[in-house]
Amino acid sequence: MESFLQSSAWAEFQRSLGRTVHAESGPGWSFLAIEEKNPAGTVLYSPYGPVADSLESFDNALASLVALAKRCGAVCVRIEPVNVGLPSDEAEALLRRRGLEPAPSNQQPELSWIIDLEPDFKDILAAMKPVNRNLYRNIHKKGVTFRSSQDPEDIGVLLNFLHMTARRNGFKPQSDEYLRQVAASLMPAGAATLYIAELHGGPIAAALAYDSADTRTYAHAALDDTHRKLSAGIPLLVTLIAEAKEKGLKYVDLWGVAPSDQLDHKWAGFTAFKKSFGGREVAYAGTWDLPVKKIRYSAYQLARKARDKAKALRSKVPARTGS
């Protein structure tokens, strides 16, 4: 699987935001890395990277990242190895032996849900829950149709539905400005596609997907509350999957899911929805830091832990009441 976060289209999008992006490659390895800022200084971050076809290639990629970090004055290299020839049960030990340590938090999902597109589409459908198959086959009888768009102006449809969902569920979506820039940069390049469900010609649901060379990633989706009972988001996603197969892609990545033993996880509801389309869980090693300026990095980590501890203690102190 090739992540869109390591694609040239994503690099151009990041540059359109004014960020400094580096891309390097060698025999069996490559990476895209972005310069980010935090209180410690510059962090050289490679989202879902580097990409390598063996452990030796990974070591060469890591050496190149460290050399680059030194040239740009970065405090550390931050990586998320998902395709580097690391056996999943040995990844943590292998990373620690190379001087890496877990980052303060995971930047990208540590667990994802993948649908393989190699089988015939009828078999992909058969792996879904019956209600998903039936909605996909029959929702047109209710006047619902689907279309795809790579016109950046259409992103307003998704933004409107995201605002509705945010008000209903009390969450904060990514800003309109960010998603409009995503659309302006990635949709004309064919790296992002907006799928829209319409009822008698009016939009009722939308989903945005990102494409890499072999993988379509289901990234943002929302629907109109007033037509919720139609469940148009289900056949909309099946349409997105069907067109990914027609395009010749190998996988659809439904993005992050909750661990199976955490029923109260904030993603639990989304997880049940995603698993209803068939597929399999994929676990990644998570986000790891390799300190380059070790003293400064250690000082930042100590300060961060002290701040978090003080915050936790404050939260346990009972509020004072006046008489």
C-alpha cells in the first residue's frame, strides 16, 4: 500500500500551504518529509514514512533523514513506519535499537481498516453486511443518484454537511480554508475526488477520497440531517469503492478505527460503520521520534511531562465553593 501522505501531490499541497517539504529517495527507499514547528523547535516529520522495501533500505532512509535534519536544524526526526520491512511483532524492539522512542502522541491512526480490491466486485459486495448491499442495489428506487467530481468548487457541498455534523455531534472539523485548499490543489490533479449523493438533483451526502498510486483513502464524509433515514452515506461509500476498483487501484483505506477492546473509544461508532463493509484491520508501529539535538529534545520532553503532570493534578483538586 502506498499512502497519499507520501505522494508528490501531497507534497505540492503542503507547499501550497507555505510549508517546507523535502523528498529524497535511494535504492529501495524514499520519503517525503515536512518541516514543522513546536516549542522544541523544528521537527522533520515524515507522515506514514519513510517507505522502504527492506530493513537495510529503512536504515539508509533513516540515515538520510538524520542528515537532512542536521542540515535544516531540526531537533528530531519524526517517522511513522508502515511499509519498511519491519515484522509487526518486532517493530518496537527494532526501532528502539536504532535510538527511536515513541512520540508524545500518534500523529496518524495506529489502526486502519482496509478493503482489498483484487477479488471480483460481487465478492467484495458479498463481504459487506446485507443492509449495505441492499441499499447500494436499491436506493435508486427512492430517487437517489451518485456522481463524482474533481471540480474544487463542489467542496462547498461537503463543507455544508460537515458544519451540520459538527453542530449535531459537538466536534470541530478541519477548517473550511484548509479543505478548500485541499480541493484546489488535489482535485484538479486527480489526487482527490468528491463523491456526492443527490435526491432528485439536490445533494444529501458527500465524501472526499484521496488517491495514491494503488490506494484510495476515505477521508471526510458527512450528510444532510433531514435525509438521514435514507442512509445515503452507505451506498455512497460503496460507489466510492466500486469506482476505485474500476480505476485499477488495489486497496481502499477506510482510515482510523478503534481498538476492539475499547468499546468506549471516541471512534467506536465510526469503527462499527467501517467494519460493516468487509475488509481487515491493519496495525502500524505508530509515531516515533529520533532525537538529533538530544539535549534540547530531552529538555523539551521533561518540560512537557511536568506540564502534563501539573495539569492532571489540577484537575483532581476539588473546586472551592464560596459561602
